[in-house]
Amino acid sequence: MESRPVTDSTSKMLYTLTYDVSNLADQAAKGADIERRRGMFINALGAMQALAEAD
């Protein structure tokens, strides 16, 4: 994770995710696992944004 300043009062968060799906049986299983993890990450980002923007 990296935070880069955009303006004096805002920043941009950059995430690099690496995961290994080589243990899964076929491409369909790999794709499903990637989509499941992507959904979890997007939900976590939404929660972090809500907390950051809460008054």
C-alpha cells in the first residue's frame, strides 16, 4: 500500500495485490477465486472510504 499526495489536503492510496492461484484445479476455479477476492477487496475499500469520510 502506498499513499501519494494529490493536493495539499488530499492523497491517493495505491494498492498492489499479489496472490497465487496455482493450487486451483482449472481456469474456471482460478477466475472464480480471483472474482471472490476482488469483491472482498472492493467491499473493504468501501468501508475504509466510509470511515475516512465520516464526520
